[in-house]
Amino acid sequence: MAGAENPPSRRPAPDPIAVLRGHRAAVNDVCFHPSLPLIFSGAADGELRVWDTASHRTISSVWAHGESAGVYAVATSSRLGNKVISQGRDGSCKCWAIEEAGISRKPLFTIRTSTYHFCKMSLVKSTYDIQSGLSFSTGHIEPQSTITEKHEQGLNIMAIAGQESSQVELWDIASARKVLCLPETCSADMTEHPTKQRGICMAVQAFSPCGGGYVNILSSYEDGSTLLWDVRNPGLPVSSVKYHSESALSIAIDGLCNGGISGGADDKIVMFALDHQKGEFILRKEIKLERPGIAGTAIRPDNKIAATAGWDHRIRVYSYCKGNALAVLKYHSASCNAVTFSSDCKLLASCSADTTVALWELYPPKASSEVGISTREVSN
């Protein structure tokens, strides 16, 4: 199952097509708008910036969170429309309107999560528009009628590490209300607690499996383990694995919600599949790294390639299908904190503690008549 991280050829690594400069502190996260030519970045000094992906210039910026807290994560989705969510380490997430002049000067609303951890929030990822609502067992926080009504308007759920650091909380974005805890709060005193012994929740991904009409959660922990949850049975996880020997720091789900990639503080990247019928993880590939530490992971929407952001200042690109190394990109001069792909699969963005955001064009999508990914590799 083990694989090498090095791409086979020794051609010079490509340069980014653009470098977005303007932040005055480490850039913690970056994301593309799903339909507009915009990219959002959040920095450790609390600044949220909006950039034009064509002109590579700042459109506007706002001090979204306090300087001591900073912006730790940013997220958009097709369900949010012209809105963006920022997460600060001040115990809040804020929703901002995207206007003609850029971003609104004041948030539309603030979600007081009272969480201060290093786990980035996750909006629900899905391959289709969900028609049915979440189904919760006893112990849920909102009445079932409220849940049904809100999901008729679309599933705008945010997953985040809980106020109790080993839990995961689900929040309804529209009402700014907590929906559920994983595991359920009423289960917190169990002798065999499913998460407390695993330490702090370090990464979370919310997704809706194809045809399911419900939400699953992947949560990764300080002890290196990853749990799969079905929100319809929130007392216990469906399944668990321990792919990493140290803290699991990042996890991404693929476009079909059938698998993903994870990285951690150890020297491994893991690609896995999910068997939704059996509720099981299936190990696909372990990739050994020369240097430890993966802070961010992403999978392109077409499931062709995956990328990771490393502590060693490198962006690594892999074939998601085969798991072989395609490129190791060198530009950043400090730890890379996140990577993300544009919805049209044409751009990759990376952000770093060096205060920059880099845009890359790698293996652009091909016409249906063309098969596979180009084998032109670059060196590390």
C-alpha cells in the first residue's frame, strides 16, 4: 500500500501563474467562489480579502475577526449563493454578503459557536441538491418540524469542532442555531466515550453521499484517528480507523463523496475509499513523505488530482485515482496552510505563512475525447 512521494521526472517545477500579495500576516485559508471569478483569503491578523481571479487584484477587504483571533477558515458553497463564511478563533463564525463593490462592511449575521480550536469548519459537500431533511434520533436540539421546514429551503449546515473539544457540532447557518452534537451531549457520560480519549478534533468534513439525502461527517483527532458519523444515529460513530501515528490535521472528501485523502503531523498521506453500505473505510494508498507535516488537503471536483499543503513549504500534487506523485511545487517561503481547487477545475490556490496566496494552472481538464491526465511531471 505504500507509495513514494517523488514524481518520476526531473523537469523544472512550474511557477505560479500569479501571486496575490497584500496580506500582512500569515494566510490561514483560501477558497474560490463556486460561480464568480472570486477568491477569498483569511489571515492571522483578522483580515478577510476578496480577489479577482482574472486581474489578480484585491477587490475589497474587511477586518472580519479580532487581530488576536485572526481568520482561521473561509468557505463558500453554491447553496450560500453570494455569501461567504469566515471562522475566527474568537468563538464565532460570520456570514458576509458579496456585493458589487466587494464584501459587505458588516456581517449579515454572526454564529456564536464558543469554540476556540484549530479545527477548520466545513460546509456540507454534495453532488446533488438535497430534497429531504435530516433525520435525527432523540436528543436533538431543534424540533423536527423546524428541521424539516429549513431543509425545504436547502441544506445549509456547518460542521465545526465543538465547545467540548472532542465533539463535533452541526449548526444551521440560516438560523445560527446549533442542530446536533457528535456524539450526542446526552452520551457524554458514557464509560466508553467514543471521542474523549481521542483528544481534540483537528479536522472535519461534512458531506451528503450520492442518493442519500442525509449528512455524514468525517472527523479526525489528535491521536491520529478518523471517525465516520451518520447524523441519523449520532450517539456512536459508524466506523473508525487510525491511519496516522500523530495528529490527523486535514481531511478532504472527493467530488462523489465516496472517499478522500488525509494528512497529519506524521510523514504520511493516506488515500481511502468509503463503503457507504457497510459503513467502512477502505485503505487505497499510503504515501510516505520525506518531511512530516500536512496542514491542508484538497481534491479537484473532477476527482482527477489531489493536492496537499506541507509544513516544508511545498505543495504536492497527486493522481487521485492512482495515487502516484505528479508534482512538487516550490514557491512559498514558509509553512503552507491550505490548498483548494476552483469549481471549473482550472486553478489551484495555495496559501502560506509567508503572507501570500499563489495561483497555479496544473493538468487542466481535458475534452471528453481525451483520456487520462497528462504524464508530464515536474520535480521536487
